[in-house]
Amino acid sequence: MAEMGDALYVRGAEVATADGMLRCDVVIRDGKIVGLPRSEANVLGLPEVDATGLTALPGFIDVHTHGAAGIDVNAADVEGLRTIGRFFASQGVTGWLCSVLTDTPEQTRWCLRQARQVIEEGIPGGAALLGIHLEGPCLACAYKGAMPEHLLMHEADFDLFRRYQEESGGNVRYVTLAPEVPGVEEMIPRLNALGITCAIGHSGAGYDEASACVEAGARAATHLGNAMRLFHQHDPAIFGVALEQDLFVETISDGRHLHSGSVRLYLKSAGWDRVVAVTDSIMAAGLPDGAYKLGVNDVVVEDGDAKLADTGVRAGSTLTMAQALRNIMAFTGVDAGRAAQLLSRNPAELIGFAGKGRIAAGCDGDLVLVDSEQQVACTVVGGRVVYTR
């Protein structure tokens, strides 16, 4: 494999392009893809990766994760976040948002400062931290899931989010809000103006409330079908709005949070361009069963299933993006190139990461090479090899 650098020649892969799977090489210079030649010599003498027998997919982007490899985002310092990023690279992730669970304002600001430093300085040998996701605190108590109820806000406070955005250096990219919390609908366009994509979730909102938030500028539904009021024929709620209107739909495709038929329903209703695979992983991802933390919560993982120790309510997942790819392929019967759209192009478009999520000239040189069983062999971020098996 090549040494690290921002230029790379990936030879002989089956490449997932916008035109389908093509046998070609991938040329990366200055961190950008500059060409997809077929059977051409490496005339520039770039460092090479021999990808013969491998499939090149756009690098995965996880926009909703609370940790992995023994590190909880809410307690992660700079080195902790880098540890998560290095583990994610081994799972084909090239970019991610750290999801901060509802916490005290003081702890949230500390998390924002840690993330800001990592975003600005990078993660050597790991997946790039691209921004921050705030899951709360404007969420419904009745659908709080693993959120600490005493820290949830009962009225939206735009000034708090504005201060958070300032503290983060403008790196809050995504926020989950419950439409029924007073002031949320009015706050959404103001958050959009700060560069923040808004999702609706952890909510018992009805169809009209949810639709009003979509009209105001909400673009996604957080882990659709989980921690929310479900579809009813007399009031389809967020569930119906997400499948009827032009929202992006988060799915936790671990086979526990959603039945495989639900994933297929989302794809048929919302469309392949609108479903976004996320892990919602906790610090236990990549580790054996045992006792862990999720923010202020104690979590027990049994048979890979994470639940709150005191109530048994499911609390995030131990899913990885590489496993999500394999699961989606099994659920739908599509090939890796098709399935990878849910892990790459769609999350990039949701958050507005121009140039990411596709293998094409002018796009960022973010790739994952997988073998015939969709196991990660190599991960490339901006033309730099950050993981080899």
C-alpha cells in the first residue's frame, strides 16, 4: 500500500461511479479526484494502491454517532475523538459528525470546544471529523429515548443555539428538534441561516405540526420509526410526513431498530436519494458485550444490543457503517455500489458537503476499498491512506 500523502493512484478496482460500476483506475492529486482512466500507466509516478479484485466505493459519512472504541462523545476530549475517528476509518468511514447527546450547557460547550479543535487540526490516520450534531435539547419528554429528561428544554431558545454555534467555530452542522416544543418551528429558519441543517425527531408531533416544520426548513427525520409517534391512519405524524414529503430519512439498519421490511418501505416511499444510513452508535461499537456509558446514562450491551441499564429502553447501537452496508445489501438484494449511496452521497447532500459522497472528477479523494464480502481493505481520506487491513 502507498505511504500517506494527498496524491494517490488506485489501480484496477471495480469503481462505483454515477454511471454504474466501471473497471478503471482512480487518480487523486491535491486531495481531489482528477480522473478515472482505464488501463493507463501511472505516468506521474504517484504512490500506488493495487486494488485488483477490490471494489472502490465513495467514503462513508456517518452523520449520527455517539461514539465507538470505548469512547463516548459526551466525555471525549481531543484524543478521544481522534480514537473514534481512527476506528471509523477501519469501518470505511471517511467523514463523520460527532453527535452530542442532550447534556448540561457547560458540558455541551466543553464538547463543542473539543470537537472544534479536532475539526481544525484533523485526525492523522483517521476519518475526518466534519462537524457536530446536537441531538437535543429541544426534544419531547414522552419520546426522550436515552435523553436525560431533566435536561430537556420545554421552550426553544435560539440564543442558546447561537452561542453553541459561536463556541464551535461554526461547526454545528446538524440538530434534532421536536416540532411540538414551543418556538421550534420559528427557530428552524434562524438555525438554517447559521448553516445548521435541521431534523425532526424524538417527538410525538402530529402531521400538521411536523409539516409546518418542513415548510419552515427542516430537511430530515431522525432515525425514522424510533423514539417517535408512529403512523396512524387518522394522523400520520412525522412518520407519514417523512415518507410523503421531500425529507431525508435516517435509518439505523442494524436489524434491531428496524425490520428489514421497514428499510425497504422507506426506500420505496422516500426513494433511494432520500434514505440516509446512520449508526447511532455508542462507545460499545467495536467492543464486546458489557457495561458502558451514553452521555449521563448507564448502558448494558447484551448480544450486541445496547439498552439503558435501569429501564431496558434501547440506547443507540453497536452498529458500524461497514456492517450497515452489508445489512442494506442483504435487506434489498442490491450490489455494493447501489447500497453505498445511502452511506455516502445521501448524507453528503443532507448536510451540504459539496464534493463528497461520489467518485467523480473534482470530488474529494475519499474512498473505501472492499473485498468480495464487503469487508474493508483500505480507506482513503483526501488522497491519504488512513487504514489498511
